[in-house]
Amino acid sequence: MSDILQDPGTDGAATDSVTSRIERICVEKGLRMTEPRRVIARVLSSTDDHPDAEELYERVKVIDSSISMATIYRTMKLFEEVSIVSKRDFGDGRARYEKVSGPEDHHHHMIDVESGEVLEFYNQELEDLKIRIAKDLGFKLVDHHLELFGVRISEKKH
Amino acid sequence: MSDILQDPGTDGAATDSVTSRIERICVEKGLRMTEPRRVIARVLSSTDDHPDAEELYERVKVIDSSISMATIYRTMKLFEEVSIVSKRDFGDGRARYEKVSGPEDHHHHMIDVESGEVLEFYNQELEDLKIRIAKDLGFKLVDHHLELFGVRISEKKH
DNA sequence: TTACATGCAAAATATTTGCGTAGGA
DNA sequence: TCCTACGCAAATATTTTGCATGTAA
């Protein structure tokens, strides 16, 4: 159920002295950099999974226990508006947040219904097809959600 | 925001004397047919949109005002388990329910982000592609959610 | 200085559940 | 009759918000 990855190559949010990538994006976007935002930005920077508000709150509290849940929600809303994160729904009752690295990072999710494990995938054919479908219906696509739910094929069928 | 359609040809849930299609399915599946279930089944039968629990509750209350919200939720859960309805998420905070007519009725949603209007579509290429993607990832597809969010292309661009 | 972000706690929403009763098979 | 579904209200779970205070620019 947990799939945290570190990406020390492009980021480095583990150290306090370094400005995290998302912190830099906040500055670029002209957001006021408060201490809670800085901490949340760092937590997101060093994250490659899909935490819900509660999980983010836990991770953030380790660094600064004075940060409140309300700030998590308010910051996620703000970060979503400026495309720093995107909100996801994996069918359980809560929102998940995922950092957006850029258009090149676009992907979808394959969810293992037995273990809850989430795989990410990208498929160019699918991207093209979605744009085409929307266009045929008379729409310009602004967003889309695609989640596949499946069970692992045990081994090769012999 | 409302897109109720009637299908008197295949159903006929408007009259009290007739058993609705979903009522018949309930019986086939061996469900105990209580009065609330009968009413909810009829409401669903005469519906072709995607009501949330509140909307269903309103429609059901018109027929029998003694039916409670708890029963709406309990019945939706039951109906989902036996594939009479499927639960959908259109990005606002609540679940929507949609009757399932059968595999031949499978479709997805194109949501107009400006008006909230929901169009349904089906695309065979997309179906094939999803199965193929899941297979490539080592999964057998058991379910999937696809929602496209877009804005209407005003007129032809000239 | 001053506008805006924060913490706190209460509110709003959506959904679920315990319990005693009613009703279908 | 007997088991299950029901209504009611209270409980949960998630997210939002009003208000007084704190803080970045």
C-alpha cells in the first residue's frame, strides 16, 4: 500500500539547507513562502506516491508539529490551482494528492484491487485517442481521469 | 445539469401495475423484495442519468415519503454488489449511481466543466486499448473509470 | 505596515451503523 | 414464524470555514 520513492538526483529535499524543487516553483509562481508551505513543499518534493490529506499531515508533522490539518487542505487547494499537485480519486472515500512534474510526467493508474498497490503508466496511443474522442464530441479536453482496476495475472497461463 | 430520459419502449416503470425491469432483476437475483426496494427499483428503471444519493432520495420520496436516506445508501450498496447499478465519481464530493443495463451498455463520460452537463460515449478502440494496457502490465481488468473533462468548442473555428 | 496565511474549533457534507421494530417469504 | 430490512438518530469520516492572531514582504 506504500510506494515512496526518493529521487535524490533531481531533487534533494532531504537536507534543510537546500531549497526543494517545489519551493522554487512556489517562488516562481509568486506565492508567499510561509514556513508551513515550505515544509509541505519539501515533503511533496521528496515524495513519489499518492498520499491523502491524513498521510501528508503525518509526514509534515514530523518536521513541524505545529502545522494543522486545515493548512494541509488549504495548501493542497492552492497547489492544485497552480498545478503543483493534482487531486486523484482511487475509489476509497478520500482525495489523494500527487505532485505534477510537468506535462512530460503525465500518466495514469493501474490499481491492484487485491493489494491496493498502484502502478503508474503512460500510453501515447491512449493520449491521442482521448483527445480525438473529446474533439469528436465537440469538446476541447482540459482534464481527464483514468483508473484501471485489475487483478494480477498469477503467472503465465500454461 | 439534469438529463432524465424515459425509455417507455423497453421499460414502463411509470405505471404502478407493471413490474419494472430492475424489480424483475432483483427477483432473478433472489433479493427479498421489500416495498422500499420496489420503489427504488422503479425510480432507477425510469432513469437514465446519474443521480447522487440525495437526488435519488428526492425522487423516491415523491412515491413513498416514508423511505429513509439510510435505505437509499443500503440499497445502492446492495444493487452495486449485484451489478444493478455502478457507482461513479464526477469529481464533486459525492457518489453518483447509474443503472447498468448490461455489458452492451458500457460507456464513459464526457463532462462539460462549464455547465456540468454529462455526455455518455462509447468507443471500441478505447475498450480494446484498456484491456491491452492492463494485460501488458500483468493484470486482468476488472473495472475502470474514465472521465473526460472539457469545454465545448464554441463553433467551428473560422 | 498591511494583507494574507495560520491554528483552532466548530460547521458542513457525505456516508455508515447500532438498535429496536416492522414486514416479506 | 423467523430472518432480514427498515427508520431513526447517532456516529464516522472527510473537508471546509469563521475568527482572532501571527507573519512574510
